[in-house]
Amino acid sequence: MSPPTPGTYLARRGFAEIIAEFRVLDPLVYDPVSTALSISVVPKSLGGIIAPVITPVTTTLTSDTSYRVLSVTGEGPAPLAVTFHGPATNPKILVGGVEVGLTGSLAYDEDVTVDGRSRTVTLSDGSSVATRLSRDSRLDRLIVDPGEHEIGFTATDRTGTARVTVEATPTHYHL
């Protein structure tokens, strides 16, 4: 900013000339409305018991993978936010070759959000639980291009009520 030259028309009127330079840190504008998709866990079908049965008899609880398609609008890469809703053990999603998952168990009243834009992992009360992220999770790649994307969800859940919500925030280029 430079002061007006004394005695000029602008100085008499109280104007000042301002020259500014702006640097854009993020070339994207984020849409205020996200696209969301909810996926429930699918229990694997139960088979029968094959004879002869040998003791001790052990079983494991597993779930099959659920698939849904997320449609993302916009012009640029959209960051994803993934919220796992319990009860579930070792929930994870796979989208575009990128895995995001948690290790351990979520209680029935626990929600964990993995946010690809802010690169945070938080409980619903806001406390950080980044240590619960699985080793194969990649927050830096938790983005998708505009278009259709298949999302796979798997978790172990005795009740069949575990679910995940995946939100994509469409982006647009500016300037």
C-alpha cells in the first residue's frame, strides 16, 4: 500500500492505492454438499457341519464383503470421509485400490471417522484415535476422481448391524 501523492485528486478525496498479490494454497473449491453412501455388513451364509466332527470344535465369525457404487460429481479429485459405525471388529473399506480400516473392535455406540481431507481419525466426541488405523490404511490417497466408484466394506459383526458411511466432497477448479 502506498499513500496517495499529496495534492492530487485522490489525496483530496481520501483515497489510497493498494496493490496486493494473492497466493492460492488450494486450487480447489469444495462443494458445500457432500455425496454420501451407507453400506451395511453382510453376514456370510452359514454352511453345514461335515462329518466326522473332531473335538475340540471351533468356529470363527466372519462377514462377506458388501459392494456399492458411489457417484462423484465435480471437476477435481474429491476427498473422502469414512465413518465406521459399531459394533464391528476390524472394519475396512476398499475403494479404487485404497484400503482404509481400523484394528480392534468398535462398541455398538462407537463411531470412528477417517477424514481424507483433514487427514484425521476421530471418535464422534472429537478425540483422536489415529492409533486404531490399520497398517494398510492410506489417508494421503483417500481421494477419488469424478465418476462412478465401487466401494467394498467388510467387518466381523455378530449382530449384523455394523455399517459404514462414505462421503465424497465434490470439488471444482477456480482461477
